[in-house]
Amino acid sequence: MPGDVKQYWVVVLDLENSSSRTDPILESLNTAMHDIVGEARKRAGLPEDGIAVEDRGDGVLMILPASVPAIDLVGGFIRALDDELAQRAAVYSAAHAMRFRVAAHLGFASWNGTSWTGGAVNDTCALVEAGPLRGVLTAATSARMVFAVSDQIYQSLVRHGHRSIDPATYLPMPFRTKHGETVRGWVTVPGYPAPPGLTGEEQQPPASGPAPGASGTTGPPPAPAAGSVTNIVTGTVHGDLVQGHKIGTVNLNRPGQP
């Protein structure tokens, strides 16, 4: 129903160096890209129904129900996608080489009768287009893809290391959007212990400590305020977009699991 806003998983894939390819090669790569995504979905056990795939020429936008288990998407689908790319790389020529930037987020979107719109779509597209993510793929010369998630997905799923997801392979990726906002994603490169080209340092001002004393030295940093709460999430997370707060749910289990 047009204009019906619901919560969805949003996944965006973008092909590296598409502008340097000829039209016949791009047409061939577009077909191969959809084949790869389809096979990866099957191997990861993602549902056949309820998933919208929007072609973007040199990329793909996927909209999946929020009920899709997060681990199947962030874990299984990404591994299957990398495996499919590896199989194609063994037989494709250099002109048909495919490397992807991929980003995932959970938030609100709607179908307007022509295309998918909404904050979650915009935020995921900004994540996949981020300059630092492009730099990571350039630096990771032997990689077939890079994968970025929103801060919400990292905090609620990745950092807990659920079922073979290794948070040590992710680094924070602050970047500035075209609107001048500084937001944070997290990036990993399949096959690399850590993403190349990132320091992992947050682009934030240092925490302020006690004022210097008579000797000119500072005391130890202040202890956390009483009652402060760290981000510990088990199944339900509050927080939607990369910035801002809306109610969202991250499903960590397959249907039928406790």
C-alpha cells in the first residue's frame, strides 16, 4: 500500500568502478550481480517471499521484513555473498571483475508506488556511499567486498559476537553526510583481520577531566555517574536510525527459536 510506513531491513549493494565500464560490460555485470545476490539469499536461507529488490543499474536495493533474523542477514548472507563473488572471480576476466560495497540498516521505509523511500533508505545509501568505505575497498586489494552496518546494528548485534560474528574484525567508521552531519558506521572486510585504511579512532573531542590544580597537573578522569547504563542488548533494541531514536526490533533468532 503506497505510503504505508513500516520497519524493514535495508541492504544496499554498489559495484566498484562502474563508471569506467562500457555499456555492454555493465549490462553483463548487472545480470551477474542479480544472480549473485539471488544465490547468496538462497544459501543464507533468507525467505523467498516478502523481499523487494530494486535495480539501481550498478547496484541493488533490497528491502526485507524486519522479522528476518539479524544473524542470517549480517552473518550468513554476507558470507554467502563473498563466496559467490569468489566463485565468479575465478572465471571472470579483469574487465568483468566485481567488487561490492555493501551496507545494512534497520529502520522505517515505505513504498510510494514507484520506489522505496524513507529515512532508513537514505541512511543506508549514505553509508554505502561514504568516502571512508570507498577507501577501505580500495585499500583491501585482495578483498571482493566490504560490509558496513549502522551503529544501531553494531551495538545491538555485532559487538556481542553472536554465532560466528567476530566484532574484532569491525572498526568504527565516522563519516560526514552530504548534509554535513557526522555519523558513525562500522565496517568489516571478509578475509581480513581488520579493515585496512582505518585507524579505528573516533572523531570525537577528548573527554574533559578535572581542572588543572596548582601544580598544573590533572587528576584521574571522572568515574561514570551513578546509575549510568551501558549498551547491553539481548533481543529488542530501542533506536532506529544511525542518529536519532525511534523504536526498533532486532530479531537475533530464527523463527521458532527461543
